[in-house]
Amino acid sequence: MPSRTPYLAANWKMNKTVAEASDFVDTLLPRIAATQSDVVICPPFLALSEVVERSRGSAVTVAAQNMHEAGSGAYTGEISAAMLLEADVDAVILGHSERRQFFGETDEALSRKVPAALAAGLEPILCVGETEEARDADQTAAVLTGQIGADLAGVDHAADLERIVIAYEPIWAIGTGRTATPEQAQETIAFIRDLLRTLGAGADAVRILYGGSVKPGNAAELLSQPDIDGALVGGAALDPEDFAAIVEAAG
């Protein structure tokens, strides 16, 4: 089985000014200087360039929180892959549950966004996950099968599939204080890995993250599971000390 480097991503969502972003990076970097993990910060668009510059030469790379699939055009308020590349961004979150819930992000749109990111040389962090209603109705497997099949429909080659990071984020555990147990998270992420095998991916090389109220207190147990390769961290990623503790928990 290929060795998978742990991947810890801080999704700041709509938080932090440019000045606050600078202070965060300056505090975080000394704490994680010895890490062997891949550490990714996902700031708001206006802070991308500042975080890139502050992080050069460190373990930290930078991801955007969204992008449009078109190269340019009449899409007011959107950002293209070329614009992200100009800012020296390495990756982009696609399909976050909040984008799906509040901004009408569809699997059809993601089927275009994922290959567009890959074609530009950006690493997609594709988010998938079920609602509380779907979990209570025992529909988790059906929801994930539908999302992953649709979102990756435009990705033709196994080598491209291996360049994608998957983030499993049970929607019922995001911002609610509820967290899937390590056993629940492991079971579901192992199911996602099996789904990737059916698509022809080198599934054992794909990094699959857990996202959903990850904190310093539960990170080590979650990250010790065999199929959980890291975390997409929300609230706890706003504090550099908390996020550093989560990075340290990955070993």
C-alpha cells in the first residue's frame, strides 16, 4: 500500500482580514517547522497573496476556497484558475457543503470545475458528505456514490484521479459541535476509497480527509484511523495554536 503523507487543511471561510492572516501565519510557522505533513491554508480571496508570500519556504501551501470552471467571462464575483495561478496558489476547495447549501453549487457544476482545476495544475480538494436527514434514513452510501460519480464524471484518467484530495464532511457535523466517531469516520472513508477503486483510481494513493468539528482534543484519535489521511478544519483552524496542535496530532 502506498504511503500517504498526512494532509491538514485550514479552511478559514469568510474570516480574517489580510492583517489578521499575516499574524496567523507568523504565529503558526514556528510551531509547525518540524512537521512532515502537508499543511494547507485556505484564506479568503483577498488574503491569498499575503499568505502565499508569508509561507514561502515553509511546510505551508495555499488553497483558494472556490473557483469558476470558465477561463474568463461575464461571471460577476467569480475567480478563474488563471487568477489563482497568478497568485501562486497550489490548490482549491471545490464543493464545500456551504457552497452547495447556500450558493446552489451542483454536482453538474463540479463535474466541470474538477477537470478545469486539474487542467490548470491546481490540486482539487473535493468535498462530499451527507445531511443529517440522509444519515438518519441510512442513505449515506447512496449520497456519496451519487456525489463522487457525478463530481468526477469529467475526469478521464486514473492518473488525474490520483491528483485529487477528497474531503469527507458529514454536513450534520459541520459547525454543530457534533463529530462523527472515529469508527464512523473510518467506515465511511473506507467506503469512499472503495468507490474510487470502481472508477479505476489508484485509490490507495488518494488522500481522503475528514472534516467536521475537528479539534485538538479529537484530532489524534481521528487521524489514527487507517483510511483517514488528514483533516479539513474549520472553526479550530482560526486559532494558530489550535491548528498547530492538530498538525502535531498527525505525527
